[in-house]
Amino acid sequence: MSHKYALGQLVHSAGTRFADRTDGVYEIVRLMPESTNGEFGYRIRHTTTGTQRAVGESEIRAVSARPKPLSTH
């Protein structure tokens, strides 16, 4: 098994552990080893504030590569 996200990839925090501080976009800055529960970890850095934290794979989601087109209807 391998990491779902890559170094340098942009992600959003999806977890509720930091509910008051999770808004914004983060960059993957380090790939962490698999934990005892079988989940890979990541070190992420907020792209605006520079705040860093360690998160599990289930706590983040990828930033969409392309925005959804606006409906003209």
C-alpha cells in the first residue's frame, strides 16, 4: 500500500479535530509512515499562514484540479 496524496499536493483539511482552524488550503510537506492502525500520515502546511500540523489520510481531501463550470440554465 502507498500514500494517496503526493508531496507538494494541495489539500483541504476534512477532519473535525481542528474545527475552528481548518479553513483554507494546505500543502503536503512531508509523507509520514503508516501508523499502527494502517493509516498513512502527512505533515501539512497552511498555504497562507504557514501553520503546520500532522494529519492522517482520512483527515484530508484533495483540492479539485478544475473548478466546476457554472450552469448557464
